[in-house]
Amino acid sequence: MISVLTGANAYALKRALRRVIDEFVKAHGDFALERLDGSEVTVERLGEAVQSLPFLAAKKLVVLDSPSSNKQFLEQFETLLVGAPEANDILLVEPSLDKRTAYYKWLKKHTEFQEFTVLDERGLAAWAVSYAKERGGNLKSADAAYLVGRVGLNQQGLAHELDKLLLAGNEIARSTIDELTERSPQST
């Protein structure tokens, strides 16, 4: 199986990557994971990782970070990926893909493709409500919108602020937000 994680939302992409790796390692062990940075290794090494059978495990997860930064990989990607053994799961992590390329179109058509886009203010407020709920807290939509307006549109920073607010109590109110967060400068 070939999967792709892509998009400009670095926070969501890293969370999805961490979740996939943790689940796979829990099921198959540390020896079943191979992670390579596409910008630092040769295309031969990338091909070897994708084509080799698992060692001491029934399955293997090969995580390729930014393989499109390797020009030779882009020329040979289809032959490298299609010929992989069924025991190998391949996860391509591509923070930015050019949608005009044949590589992007092939990935979109032949893989399990997940794209993580940057959230706007409304999307971040809805995300903040669900994030607080996942952690046993309660945050109203209006207070979430106020929090986003106060701390900014950085999802990673917003997550840290929510974690800090949840330490103060499960009910996150506007007064707590004013007390425990710093107003960040915003430009329009």
C-alpha cells in the first residue's frame, strides 16, 4: 500500500505522520520501520528501501520524507513504487507538491492521498473546540473564536495555548483566556 501525506498545514501533517508510525510500530515492532530523507539519500538507496523485504517482521513501513526533492527519484518514481513487495507499506511525506506535475497526478490517482490544508479562523476555532474536547475540556465556539483572534492563526501555537489553558481547569472561559494568554500582534 502506498500512502501520501501532503499539505501546508505542518501541524496536522506531523500529527498524522506520528499516528501512522505509532500504530505501525505498535503492531509490527521497531525493526519494521525504515525512515529516509529523500533530499539526503541516493535514488539507489530509496529503491533499495522500497524493494527490500521486511527483516524480523511480517510487514515493513518505509517512510520517505520529501522524496520529490531528489531529481532522480522524480524521473523513476513510478517504477520504484509500483514494483514494491506487498509486505511493504510505503508512506510518502511531501509538505509541498506542485499540482501541475505528473508525479502529483500519479500520486493522487494511485495512492491513499491525504492533503492537510491550512485552516482559516473559523476552521481553527472549530478545531480548538474539538481539541479541547479530546482532552477532557470544554470550550465554547465563541470563546474559541476569541482565543484564535487573541493568539493568532498558528495551529501549533494554538495547541500549546489550549494545553496551558486545560491545565488551569477543564472549563475554558474568556476570563481564563485573558489571564493566561498573551495577545499576539496580527496584521490585516
